[in-house]
Amino acid sequence: MAVDAPGGPDGGKARRERLFGWLGWVGGTGGIAAALGADLSFRNRLLLFIGVLVAVPLVMTLGLTLRDRVPKRDLPRAFLRRLGRICALLLHQSARAIPAILATVLVWTAVHWSFVTNGASGKSCEPADVRVTVSPESLTALKAAAHRYVEDKSGDGCRKATITMTANSSISDLREGFANGWLEPGVEGDTSERVPMLGPRPDLWIPQTTLAAKDVIAHLDEAQGDGQGDGLREKALLDLDEKKTAGTSPMVVASLSDAYRGSGSTGPEGLQSVLNRLRQQGVLDPLARALPDTSESALAATPALYQALASGDGAAERFLNKDRLVPGDATALLCRFREQSSAPPGGIAVVVPENTLADYARNKELGTACPPLANAAAAKRLVPYYTEELPVLDHPIVQVRWPGEDSEKRRAAISEFRDWLASHPPTEEGFRDANGSAPTGPKTALGVLTDPTRNNAVPPRMPPHEGLKGAKGCVESLKAARACYEAARPNAVLTLAFDISGSMGQTAKPALPRAQDIAQRIVAAARTRDQIRWATFSSPAPVAFEQPVTIATGPKQQEQKNALQAGIRKITLRGGDRALADAVDSMRGTLRPGVQHLVVLTDGQTARTNAGARYSPGKLAERLRGDKAQSDLRVLVVSVGPDGCSAGPAKAIGDAVGEPCIDGSAGTAADAAGKIISSVIESTPS
Amino acid sequence: MTISRRTLAVAVASLVAVAPTWLVMDRVAGVRSAEPGLGCGEHNGLVIGVDSDVSLGFQRRGLLKLWNQWHGSKVTLMEVGLKVDQQRSQLAAAAQARSCLYDVLILDTPGTAEFAEGGHLEPIKSTWMEDPDDFFDPPRESGKWQGKQYAVPWTTDAGLLYVKGKGKAVPGSWEALVNAGYATQLVDYEGLTVNALDAVWNRNEQQRRPPVLMGTDTKVTVDDARESILPGLRDLKAGLEHQRARAGAGGMAKDPRTSDELDSIEMFAQAPDGTVMRNWPFVFRSLFADPRVRDRFEVSRLPAPGLSVLGGQNLAVSAYSRHKEEAGELVYFLTGKTSENRLFVCGGYPPTRKSALNDNPCQEQGARLEPEEQPTPERRNKFIVELKAAMEKAHPRPITPHYSQFSETFRGCADAVLDSGPDAPEPSPEKLAEALNASLRGEHGSC
């Protein structure tokens, strides 16, 4: 078939066919381009449209040339000749089809109007939802920065983004979360009816250190799978640009007393020297830092602390847990100074990020569970000490992409916030810039840390140093720091016993999920050669034990932890109250002799179901003392019920067995896990 | 007209040309996802995007177990977190990227308009909604956008008043309540919007003014701001100050300015007799389970005029689901009469259906409660009477696709009034009206 020249012998029929063909081509391709490219930017839609315009005559020509069975040697010439004729035809028809072209352009413009007026922002004033995960210790400052960004970028009335910020700095959560669709560790995506997430999947992750970002990225590189899971357990793609930082903040030692008063000391000095000075002043008893398993900053500070305490890593770790109330992160550590009822002793010193201390001093919210004091004047003043060895946190901004949740428009909005934050570090909220500089005048966020009676004001510059400081072998990476920390902890033999009576699911904050969350974190923190098992108790069924698991080394360790966590997550309610004394007594008889801890997670139960001589705490204590085989058994009662340890059978049993009841209802689950782990470390014989 | 072979050839060639071009552009520009082969979140079975299950005895999970047993297909609850704004953020981000991960979405009632307007929801088919006339009108209407049903109401809520102490009297009027002081949830989250709207609507009703910031009434005049919104927010502040004054020098376990619903319960449990709290119906059952309270409290509808914000959650089918029909069947099951009744009598969730609001005992097997941990039949009956009365006076928040922006702006304005003082004046009526109107249009507004 030959292509007819314009006005050829086909007459009216041929002209109609050409016209319909042309209208179909322009309208069809334009319509397809508009419909298929609905999520593209204006530029890319234009490219698509032009691409179609070019491709169609080429394909037409090729098809028609091949159909005519032109000899191979004549093919190029025949192709070019036909292409020329087709283009001539199209150009000719274009002139005649101007109304149709105009109509197509009008329709196309109407469909794309928002892109013409709004660039890549999509629908008029439809903000992109940007999800950000940060450390609890940075949450207050970075939330304020995000708020400022939204204000800054809404000058024309349209908002660019809605930013939702959540907190998490547990390295184990982050490693497993990024590798498994941001599901909580131990969740079986394929088989569970309920798969709890760690929160909204982050588009940006702002860890406290570049080391943490590298640690997680290395884990993702090693993790199995290619990001094409079952939709639930997708692996994230992380983009770390070390130049993009939200600002820096040094770790500091802080105490209620001023050990420098009148000494004339200025600027940062050696950590050991600071600790010695505090010890001489009697304000280093104890020294507390958050749980390294759930606080990235605490883990990063640990090698320097071990070296400065100079008593051997094991003894140093025990000293750092002497308080027995080690919380999940520095916000909870500082929050205790706001709580009148459980305020720490005056001699305590704490290791915290400077920006979190500034939040505390300015009576801001700390993390997610510590509101400001109603009476700001009642706050206790903490004095910071700057050192040469404690790390300077550098807060890299890592861009994250999740399969199925990534589009060009969203990515543009996310990148824009990332770039803005990197160029506007929140120095007004207690951060320093990328070089470690910040205004420290009296009315600045860091200025509130200055004590006018002291000679050494807040240093205006604390430049970040490369890597960590401490003993060789502990500072090369966060993984190395974690290995040293784990080696310093005594091995533990734990039985986690869950009360599964009906009341554990009845309160507004159901106690069973809380107990499960706490247990998950304890399992996540387990070290090689720890032995863990779990059990359930209620009435009338007998106590049910699972097999103990001895934590292995290497890749198997994570598998074991996942299996334990999955088992714990599947625990459900059954039966009624079994008196606590009876439950402990039953379990005592089943446990093998040896140094071990029985951790009882309960809502406290009612007095009525714990009545009777057999169930009295005193009798239980007698039986425990009389059991020679179990002389090394420690019973830790953790109350996850609404009234904590204030009264009831949980408190009575804790008092009777000599291990005070642990309030697992307050603060975050990580805080409660921290209290349990520090109690285990502190009460395990060395 | 017959189509010539040439025309046919042109049409086929056009399609052949478009397909590879499209594929190339898809990869280059990341229309579906940025990397080749990343997919949209395909999965087996059905996935529901939800907040954490805090129903008493975990009844939601129980329903899903039943579905899985009966249907042989698997439903997975993806629990984003406890907070409604976090859940919305996750679902909205996924929807913006056209993720097919979620088949069924659980939306806070005001969120339906936002998701429907964005084209993220599949219109509800008649086969996905059992007996529509059995639903209470306000929750059923909350599932509609521009006259079309996009979501089916699953749970509903209305504000109730809780008074600590057995036989303690409940304030008889809104004014008496404000003067007595009452515990509210005023930290920066949706609860602040709810409590502020309660106060504004009741003040407005007392003054017999037309509705403001209620349902489809989404235009605020300067008069509305001056006569209703600012006075209502001042009532909220007065209630807060009286509550603080009642607590005395020792203060409250949890101050309302830093409290959400659960914090308020904590405060209530520790507070002396006579303390008054505004909260949702689920609190009734949980107070019985709290050893510090048990049956030592009274519950009633809000005092006259008694208007309250309509709460609750709707179920919707994602427009990007690859399993829409099955997802629709699941919505039918979860919002059916049997499921609604179970959620109410065993889980404490007020039902969206008239037929489910009864005092049948919970038939659930397995977990057992001690007698003192649950209400007597008489207390349950009395509670149902108050709940029905509260439901009749519950109204939807502004129905707009920009609700989340409105709520954030409104909270900022409420904060400005609550924190006002000699050094920080409250916003002017003009400023307030301008900010709220901008947010209701989807533009940035700020007091």
C-alpha cells in the first residue's frame, strides 16, 4: 500500500480517512500521554508527549515499508522516502487540522493546569505528607524546625508539606525496621494477623551520628532480599549524603552541683579529669547514661566512658547501672529531675546530649513522654561539663525510599525539606551548626546552660571529631562500640513471665501489649550466651513454659531473637487471675538452679484474688529463702497496670522478696526495659 | 463508515509507539516507583492500615480471626501506631504514591473527605454495606463526600462526662461545668480540636447563633469569630483554670495542657472525688478495670446544650487495591450487625448501628474478668441511656478535604487563646476568621 499524496485520486473518502486518522493520532496520543503521565512533572509530561509525536511517524513508516516487502538493499532509501512523504502528509494535514490541534492543546492544558501554575506540587495546595524519624533526644528541636519550615514555605498561601515526626533511636529497631518494611522486630509479615509497625515509614531519617547511618546501611547491604518482599516487608533504599546534616550537638556530663565553682577552669577538658573532679566533689554517685540498646547517643558515648572510668569495662558498666533505673533515652533520664516523687539523688551525674539538656533547661517538652513543668521556676538546674572525648553528634539527614510509597512529586517535596533543614540548622532550639558553632549569648538556646557564677561558659565552638574516642577495638564503628558494650555486660538468664488474665486487656492502656513491648526490647538487647525463655500464667490453666533459648553468635542470633519476639507477640489473653505469689511459687519449682532472674510482668491484679495465707508475700519470701536450690534466683515484679507500683499485690511481693517492684507503666516501653536490664546487670553477681 | 487498512495501521502503530515510550518514561520519571521492579506493595490476602488496637480484650483482632477462619483468606492488620495523626500520615503518604499495599483503610471520621477528594477511595457498592438504614444518620453521613458513600462507619463516639465518686452530681449546665472546672485533653493533637469545638459549639448554641465550624458550615465570619469562637475558647480556658484551681497547690497528676485521653484517665484515677472529666465512651469500661476507680464514678451526657463532636472511624476500600471486591466483602463483614454488636458488648466501642446498641452480655470465651472488674447490668443499662442521648447531640467536625490543615490551624489558634495573657494577647476576631477560612480552603493559615 502506498501513502497517497494530499489531494490524490482517493477523493472525499480518502480525505475523511486521513482526517480521522490524524485526529485519532493527535487526540489519542495526547490523551494517552495525559492519562498515563498523571503523576509526572510538567517537564516529563512534555517530553512524553513529544516522544510520542516523534515515535508515531517513525513506527508508521517502518511498518508500512516492511509491509511492502521492499528488497533489503533498497530498505534505507525506501524508508527515508516514505518517512519524508509521511511527514509531508502530517504537516499538510496539520495545517488543515488546526482547530483539532487547538482543541487538543486546550484539553491538554486544562488537564495539566495545576502543573503549569504550581510546578511539581501537583494539585493546588495539596501538601505532600513527609514522614520523619528522629531520635527522641532531638525530637523537640527538630519538630520546632519543621514547624518553621512549614511557615517559611507557605508565603503564597499554599503549603508545601505536612511533616509528621516520630522518635526512635534503637539501633536494633532501625536495622530490622529498614530491612523489613518498618515492621517491629520479630513480626512475621507472612503469617501474623497483626503486624505492628514502628510508626509511619520515614521518608527522612535523622540519626544522631553518621556512624549509625553507616551501620544501618551496611546491615541493609548484607540483609537478604532485594526490596521486593510481600509488600509488607519491603526493604528501604537509604541515601546518605554526609554533607547534609541537621546540625551538631556534643555529649556532655551534667550534674546538680557545680564542681568548678571558683576554679577558673575554661573550655572542654579530658573526660577522666572531669569525672575525677566530680568524684572529689561527691557528685558522681552514681553516673548514669541511657540504655545503649535503645539510645544511639548513649552507645556512642560508652567507649569514652569505659576508658575514663578506668576500672575495666565490666566494672564500669556495673557502675553505670548502679542507679538501677537506667531509662531508654536521655529525655527520660532528664525527666526524672522534673518529677518530684522520683527525683534522683543529689549526687548523681548524667551523660546527655547538649541539645537535650538545653530543652530541659528551657522547660521544653522532652521526647514523647515528658511534658514541661507547669511551674518552670521549680526546675532543678543542671550544670554541663564539656569534654574532649565524648562524641559530638552530627545528625546526618538520610533520605529513605520505600517501594510502593515513592513518587517523583513526593520525592521532590522530601528533598526540599532535607535541603532546607541542612541549610537552616535549628540553632534557635539548642543545636549547633555543622562546624559546631552556635550563639551562646544570654538569650540564646544554649545560653541558658551558662551559669553566671562560673568562669567557664558554654563553649561557642565544639567541632565534631572523626569517629569515637575510647579504647582501640571499641571505636572503629558503632558495631565495634556495641560489641564492647555487650562484652562488658554480665550474662543473664531470664524468664519473662506474662500474666495473661482477662484484666491485662481491659484498661485504657492495655497491659498485655505494654508487657509485650517491654519484653521485645529486652530480647532485642540480649547478648551472646544470654539465656531467655518466656512463660504465661493465669487461672485455672497451669503455668506454661516455652523452651529456653541460649543466644548464639553471628547471623543465627537475629533469627533466634526474631523467633522469641514472634512468640511473645502471639501471646493472647486467657483465663482469670492467678495469685502472683502462687504463680511465682509454681515457676520457682520448675526453674533449673543457678544465677537467674524471673521477671514477672503483671497488671498488679486485685487484692481479692491474692487473698489467703498461701498467697501472702511474706509466705512466698519464706519459701524462696528456704529453697536452697534457688538461692540465686532473683524475682523482679514489673507492674504494667494502671496503678504501677503504688499499691496492691505487685508492690507487696516486690517488697517481700527484696527486689523493689519496677513500675513498667510509666514512660516509654524502652524506659521500662532499661529499668529491668539495669536491675538485672546490677543484681547479677560478678 | 468503514475503517481503511491504513487507518487501522496508523492506530496500531500509535499504540505500539506509546507502549515503549510509556515504559521508558515510567522508569525515568518514577511514576509508580523510582527503581525498576519495586512494585506498588503487592501482597497476598488483604491488608488493613489501622491505628493500634486498644479495644477491650482486643476485639478487632478477634473479628479478623473469625474472618480468616470463615473465608480461608488472610487479613493482616498493619498497625501504624497509637496516634491518629501518625496513622493518617502513613495512609496519606501511601495514597499520594498510589501504593497498593493497603486494601482497606481505617479513617478517622473527618478524614473521609480528604481521601475521597484525592481520588484515593473506591465508592462503596451496595453489596459492601449491610442494611444502610440501620446505621445512625450522623456516622453514615460522615462516610459520604459530595453525596457519594465512600466509607462505611465502623465505630462512633460522642463526648461524655465522667465524675469521680459514687453518686456525685453532674454539673447541670455548660456554664456550671465551666465554672466547676473540668479535665480536658489539650495537648497539641486532635483531642485539642475536639475539646475546643465542644466548647465553641455549646457557647454558640447558648447564644442561639447559627452553627459554626460544624459539618458543612465551613465559612467563618468575623462575627462568628467574635461572638462564638473566641468566647468558646475562653470558656475552655476558664474550665482549665478552674480545674487547676480545684487541684490546689499539689497540682494534678497530669495537667490538661499536656494530656491526651489516656493521660486524662490517669489524672482522673488519681484525682479526688468530685473531679470532672470529658472523655469518650470507651473510658467507661476501662475505669472499671482500674483498681483505683472500679465503680466509684458517674457518667452522663455533656450538660445542656449538650453538643459534642462526633468521633469514630470509617472503613473504606483503597482505590489502588488489587483486591477491591474482597476488600468490600471484608468491609461488609466488619460493619455488619453481628460484628458491630460484638465490638460494643465485648470491646466497649459504641456501635454505628441502631440494632447493635443493646446490653446483651459478651459471649466471648477465653479471657475472664473478675466481678469487680466489670460493670453490673444496671450500670450498663444506665450507660447505654446516656450514650444514646449523647449520640443524638453529636455533630461532625467541618467536612472538608483540607480537614487536617484546618485542625492544625484551629489548634494553633486555640493555643493562642489558652496561653494568652498580659504579654501575649489572644488573636483578633479578624485574624482568627482569616486563618480558619484559609485553612478550610486548603491554604496555610496561622493565628
